[in-house]
Amino acid sequence: MTAFVQWLRARVENVAAFLLAAMFLSFMLQIISRYVLNISVIWTTEACLTTWLWVVFLGSAFLLEERDQVKFDLVYGICPLPVQRVLALVSAVAISLGFLAALPATLDYITFYKIKSSSTLGIRLDVVFSVYGIFAVAIIIHYGVRAWRLINGVSPHDLEGEAK
């Protein structure tokens, strides 16, 4: 990995850790306020949901490695290496093209939500859901680069341990 990619990955890890800490604190505040103080704090549920949404999509886009993905590779594993390369290339191209085809509608839907805000925190919903746009673009780039590398002779096994 290049130094910039390592630096960027470390910053995403920092953001994910901050979001998880915020989610945990919101969750604990809700438990303490409800069961100890007998007060209902309604914004904590929305804070937990929003932070979880961001952690999942940022982590999936930038922190998960290829080997961490769920795969159904029973047939793939018994195929010879040239067939594995073709299967890996087909799947990389299909994923990249699928996300690319959906991207205009996805961005349109996200930007449509600028007219609404979350019910308790008042955060514009286009900001809340913008993380999915970031995720989609990262997936398109990742699998596009993966397809390019497979076309240029990199073994599918050499790509398994790489982070996005």
C-alpha cells in the first residue's frame, strides 16, 4: 500500500473508532436515563442508528479486506487458476458495473433527501445517507482496479489479502 492509502486508512479507522465511541456513549446514556433516572431521552436512538450506518458503510468501503468478504466459493475453489482468474474478473466487472449503473439513481435519491431532516437530531437526511454514495464510489473504484489488475496478469490469490 502506498503511504497515502495507509494514512487515509488510518484516518478512516479513527473516524470509525470515534463513531463507535459516540454510539456506545449514546446507548449508555439511554440505558442510564431510562432505567436509573426514569427519563426518556429520545435522541439517543437516532444517534445510535446514524453512527451505526456510518460505521458499517465506511468500514465496508475502506477497512474490510477482500478475504473478509462473505463468499460462496465452493465451485471457485476447485477450479484451476486460469478459470479462477476468469471468474474473479467476471465478478469484479459485474460488481463494478452494477454499482456504476445504480450510481446516478443513488445520488439522485440521496440529494432528494436534502428537503428532510432527521426527526430528533435535525440532521439533513442527505448528509446522513451520503455515506452510501461514498461507499458506492469506493466499491466501483475498488472492483474496477481489481478487474484491471486481473487483466494485467495479477493472480486472484495475490489480491485476496488486499484492503480496499
